[in-house]
Amino acid sequence: MDPETKIQFGTDGWRGQIAEDYTFDNVRRCTQGYASHVLEQGHSGESIVVGYDKRYASEHFARAVAEVLSANKLNVWLTNTATPTPVIAYAVIDKQAVGAINITASHNPPTDNGFKVRDHTGGAIAPDGLKNIESHIPSVSTVKSIITSNTQELVQIFDPAPAYIEHLHDMVDLAALRNAGFNITVDAMWGNGAGWFTRLLKGGITTIKEIHNIRNPIFPEMSRPEPIPPNIDAGLQIAVENGSDVCLITDGDADRLGIGDENGQFINQLRVFGLLAFYLLEVRLARGPIVKTISTTSLLNKLGELYNVPVYETGVGFKFVAPKMTETNAIIGGEESGGFAFQNHVPERDGILAGLYMLDLMRTLNQKPSQLLESLFSRTGTQSYYDRIDSNFPDDQKQHIIDRVSNAMPSAIGGLSLVDVDTTDGFKFNLEGGDWLLIRFSGTEPIIRIYCETTDAGRVQKILQDGLSIAGLP
């Protein structure tokens, strides 16, 4: 690809294919765009945190980022090792930095890498800020001239773990979890979550078995480090063999959480979101808004009614969730992909804290994960069934699909009457009884996603198949 090709930021920054468009030159161009954005806001001479994941050459891309920031007379705090995204986010607060750049492609396939940007809160940058960064991305020659002019190295290597761990002690009773006697399997998906639950919970009677916990950027036994089936199937099988009470699964950069119950059954992300909100409202007696994306569970609306707290719905991605959490001081924010953020923390997805909260819910209610679901559904008075289909499409067909879906007005989907269509992000067909179908394009890959949630397990595939028909896909 031509190195001068325009780079566009998606849901969470920019991602590309290593050596195709994700090159050192293009990473440096993105970094200069970010530096110009920060300097334009009057932050000359201030600090930026830089971190990275365990993908191919991530540490070297991070060093290139640090080089460009330093050339712009910005102080750089560069992590000393591959670091979970939430730990990088908390370092922004700890170091009083004005933002962060994180070299990670999160849950993408092994061919990819990415460039995440964060603001002074440690949270995602809002869409208008991303557009401003894009507008400042220069040519390769411009960046090289800036680097050449650098006369002082302003990069400090640091360990971000101690400050984050100290903060976790304020968020959850780690000693109680160590002595809860749980038998836990942790699937780190070859990513940044490796070692963290062991480090936090060792020393008591709780036992932890870690799997997929070394660096291997081809991600064996999974197509990508995304904590959903079938990527987690091998890990769930090991958890069953281990007789585990729960399987905690973190994605490539450990900002997302997947859960396997005591029977090795996957608890989907929407149900986990419901359980975490239930934990905060019922166990911790927290009160405050809930922020959810358009693609996640209606269980949250029911919990909002039951506990008399407002529920705000946003577009997909933490570039929408994080600013809304900050604005409303929400107790929890999250999305369908398994990313959850919490009050009195950073407005960033945190798979580590989410996992600790799930353990604390098990501990305080003295229930296994399957029992927790029964408690949740008993409280809300309804079940929740969810699935998603991802389909690749030719680039030249995108507008045709958009036109087809926007003009669709079916009287019924999956046998349920259509109530209305929400176009906040994609096309969400709200159905009678609270069921819904959503059709939208991925913000990071050439994929169309078709999601649904229903109160009847038998309707899931009917609704999804109707969604494929609406989009004109096989």
C-alpha cells in the first residue's frame, strides 16, 4: 500500500495488516497526528503514556511512537513490558499525563496490529477528537524531518503495575477473594492478561490455573484472541477437566472479559453485562446511571427500572461510551463485545477488574455462575438469549447494503411485530416484547454484523436469518 494513503480511524483508533498498511512509517504518521492534536490543545511539554501488547513487533512499534512524541517535545512514559490496556489507562491518571497511545489490535486476527489513542481521563477519545487527529496526519517526509530535528530524548521506561494494583485494593476486597477457596481457570488468550489474576490472588486458598499465558502472536487454538466461541472452546474444555468453579477469559489486550461457568458453558457478553450491573446495584448498593451501547442487552433497562437508575444508550464503541460515562458519572458502562468500565476507576474497558467483580459476586452471594444467572433472571422476570453473525462483504457492495437495509420496513421479524427502527449506529429493529435485531458494519474490519437479543431461545436463529435476508446476504 502507498504509505501516503489516507489513514482513517475506526471505532477505537486505527488498525491495519502488519507490513501491508500497518508499517513503521504509517505508525509514525499516526503518532504525529496525535502529537499535533495534543499540542493544538495547549499541552506542549506535557506527558504521554505509551504501551503495547504481545503481537508481532508491538514493542518496536511502541518505540517508534515514543520517538515521534519525543521529537515533538512531549515527555513519554513507555511501559517496561506488554501491558493490559486498563493498566495503561490508569497510568494516564497516575502520571498526570494528557493521554496515551497503545499499540494493540485487541481481538483482531494475528495478521493485524493497531493504534489506540486515549485522552487525559484514560478513556477513549470522542469522535470529533478522532477526526481532528486524522486531519493532522502528515506525509512520511514531514515526520522524518521532525524526528531528525530531535535533539533531546524525552522517554522514560516505567512499570505501570504497582500503581494500578494499589488502586485495585480500593475497588475490591482482594484478600477476601484470595481466601474464598475458588478453583479458577484463567485463559489469557496468549495476551496481556497473562499472570495478572495469579499475581492478584495468590497467597490464599483460592487456586488458579492459567492457560495460553505465554507470548505467541499466531494465537494457536483460536482464530483470534476474542473471548467468544469458538476461540474459547479449548480453554473451556481445560476448565472442565480442572473442575473449575469459573473460567475467566481475557482478550489480547485484557480489556474484555469472557466467562465460562462451572459446567464449561459460555455465558455470553450480554448476560455478563447484566450480572455486573446486578452486582453493583444489589450487592454494593451503588446508585447512578448505566451506559450501554445500542448493541447490548435490554436486561439493563429492566434493572434500571427496578433500581430506579437511568440508562443511557450510545453508538457502538468506547469513543461513545467513555465520554458519556464521564459526563454522567455512571456506575458502569459497556458494550456487546465484553468490554466493561466502572465508576471510580478509569472510563476504559477493564477485563481484570470485571473478572474480580464477577468473583466477588460469586463470593458474596455464595453462588456458582449458573446460579447467578438464575438470580438475575428471577430479579428481572425475563430470560435473555443472544447471538451474532459476522459476514464479510465486497467493499463495492457496502453502499448497496446500506440502501437495502435503510429502505427495509418489514411488518414482522422472527414472527414479532416491528415497533420502530433506531439508526443511532447501524439499523436497530426494535420488536414487540423488547426483542431486537441490529444490522451494522464493523468499525475496524470489512465485516457486517447482525445481532439479536430475544426472550425466547427458539427465536434467535429466526431473527438472525430474517436479518440476513434484510441485508441481502446468503
